[in-house]
Amino acid sequence: MTAKHAALAEKFISDEPRTDWHDETLWFVREKRDKAAHGLPEWEQLREWGSQIKNHTLSNLSNYLKEFEEKATANGIKIHWAANGEEHNKIIHEIIQKHNIQKIVKSKSMLTEECHLNEYLQHNGIEVVDTDLGERIVQFRKEPPSHIVLPAIHLKKEDVSATFHEHLQTEKGNNDPQYLTEAARQHLRNKFVESELAITGVNFAIAETGGFVVCTNEGNADMGAHTAPVHIACMGFEKLIPKAEHLSVFLRLLARSATGQPITTYSSHFHKPRTGLEMHVVILDNGRSRQLGREDFRNSLKCIRCAACFNTCPVYRRSGGHSYHTAVAGPIGSILNPNLDMKANADLPFASTLCGSCTNVCPVKINIHEQLWKWRQVVVAEGYVATSKKIGMKGMNLVLSNPKLYRFAGKMGRVLMHLFPFIVSNKLNVWFKQREMPEAPKESFRDWYLKNGKTKK
């Protein structure tokens, strides 16, 4: 059984200096996003356009999927449909077997992480080399990515140095980022040259043209796609947009929201295979149709995977991506993953303060914090919460809905905490484990106000 968010977060925050560093680093990225957004007077208009284009596309999805398939097929691209992750992996495996492919390079793709493609292929004796630098680092370490844009953000340069020393025989203790990056470059160069298959994700697929766009900052998707004779692009059907003219809206929103850049370094357009070569697109459902049919949650499919909600979330920043035990972590993952497996991911909607910061920064205006709140209601109604939490919430409801009982409980609590502080300062209180409990006030705000409030002007 997979450990839940609270237990995994406890493990992460046991290293307090690393937790603080993780928190500060991601907030720095959030600040870069704010500066980039404030530099565009039309930022809110772009967000509105992006939201409405996505709303329109999801409302007419069957037509646009059909149009994309027709246009892509006419361009010479082979379209495959996968109902779930297992079908997705089998389709790719069949293409590999057909061509007797031995050497595969893959750029960053959260969809392949969702489908556990690497594990599937490795189980079948096929090696896959992740070529995104962060992805390659965590692949060496046999870890999943902890962030959808910054896969190795949980690691420091000292960690990377030790990993590269073990796997690439770099100089022990050399933590220079330029040296380590050059070592990765030299290591990956031959992988690209020798590759027989390149697997990429898809950032945007355009129904009007049958083409798709892949955005990277390292150019690794281009290197793979342009050196390998076979290119497979993997996409969830929500990546579709109607027309090429809509693309500029999303390209202006994506990089600014993700890293604070005006645009990604490489925005690569693929429309058809080169002569004599093959291009495939695997379109995945994997629960997306079910989410589309959930009125309260369909907006989550508007996500463009910028991770702005990760970088602003106080819970994610201080609990780390691996605490979410899913391919897509953070606030957006917490509203997507219960749809995939409600029982396994029932804890994730509770990994939030409901502060609304995720919704405020979302470039396509997904109401993330409202969906987190609504998922909590669904999860409880389906019986996927601990009995202790049910009892605790019923007790809180009783106390908080009865003013007299609330005041009595508060008074008794203050007295007991003053006389017997060990009642709350003990290991049975999960709030005490990683923090100091505040001193209980001598009186309630209500009592203070009754004595002082009416005389203040």
C-alpha cells in the first residue's frame, strides 16, 4: 500500500534546512512568474482568452479530435488511440518490436510518467534514456520526478555531483554546475546520435493543421526527433486547441507561468514525417472522458502543465513532490488524480490550505481550490477517509455550530493548556511533531472585545 501524503511529507520535512531551501527556491520561481506577468498589460486578457479557448475546445472535443486525426493522417502521421495506460504502452511496444528498435531516447513527458512507460519497457528488456537533464538525473537515482517542469528541484548540486560521479565517473566532489552540465551533454550526445526511436510529449496539438508543438528549454526533444528515424509523440486528448492562431495565446502564458521566461527557448512545430521516416501520435484517454463528464471537475482538463500552482502552493513547497505519490503532484495533481483512482489518492485533496493562491496564478483560470474542496466532499461521501477523521470532523461541527459549547470548550482548553501543557505537547499530537505549539492566550478574542472593543474608536 502506498504511503499517504502526511507520512511522506513528514519524511521530507525531517531535513529542515533542505525543506527551507526547497520552499525558498520555488518561491523565487513564483516571484519570477509575477514579474513576467506584470510586464504584460494584457496579462489578464490573455488568461481569459486561454480559459475560453479551452472551454470551447472541451465542449466540442469530439469534433476537434476527429478533425485533428483527419488532418494529421493526411500529413502522413499515424494516429493511435489508447483507452488507458496499458494500451498506450502496448502501442509503443508494438512499434518498437515492428522495427526491432534497441536504442530509445525520450524527452520530458508527464503523460509517459502517468502511464509508467519506462517501467513497462524496462520490464520487457528495453532501455529508455531520458534526455531532459532533470529527468536523466532522477532516472539515474531511480526516483520519479518531483515537479512537472523542474523534475529534480528537490536535489541540490551536491546530490547531482554524487549521482554523476557514480554513473558518469565525474570528478568526486566537483559541484560546479557548468562542469556537471557539460558532463551530461557529453553523455547524452552519443545517445542522440545512436537513437532509433525518439519519444516526446505534446504541449499543444492543433486540430486545424494536424500538427503539434513541443516546448523545451534544452532542445533535447528536437535532438531526438531529428536524429531518430521514428518519432512517437504521446498526448492526452486535452492538449488539443482548435486553430494555429490560438497557439500564440498559450505560448505567451506557458513560459511566463512556468519559469518567468517570455517564451520557452525552443517551441518546435511538427506537422509531418520526413521522407522515408515515421511519425506516430498516441492519443490517450485514461480517465479523461470520465473527468470531462464531471461538471464540478471538467475545468481541470484545461491545464497546460505550467506548474505555477506548484510554485505558489505553501503545502507543496514544504512537503516536496514525492509526498504526493503520483506522477503529477501539487494542487493540479490533487484534483486530477482522484479521478484516476479515488481510493489510492483520497488523501491528496486534503493536502491543501484552500488558500486559493493556485487558482490566482493559473494561466487558464482553473478553479483549483474550489475543486479541492469539492473533491473532499466526494471522497468523504464515498467513504474513503479514516474513521478518526470522520469522528473528528463531526465533533468539530458540533462544537463550532454551538456558540455556548464553543466558548466553554475554548475556555476549558486554555485552562488545561496552561496547567497541563503536555496535553498538546506530546507525540500523539501530529501538530507537535515538527513545530513548537504556541502559548495559549489568557482570554478569548470575544472576551477581550467585550472588555475593550466598545471603547476603541
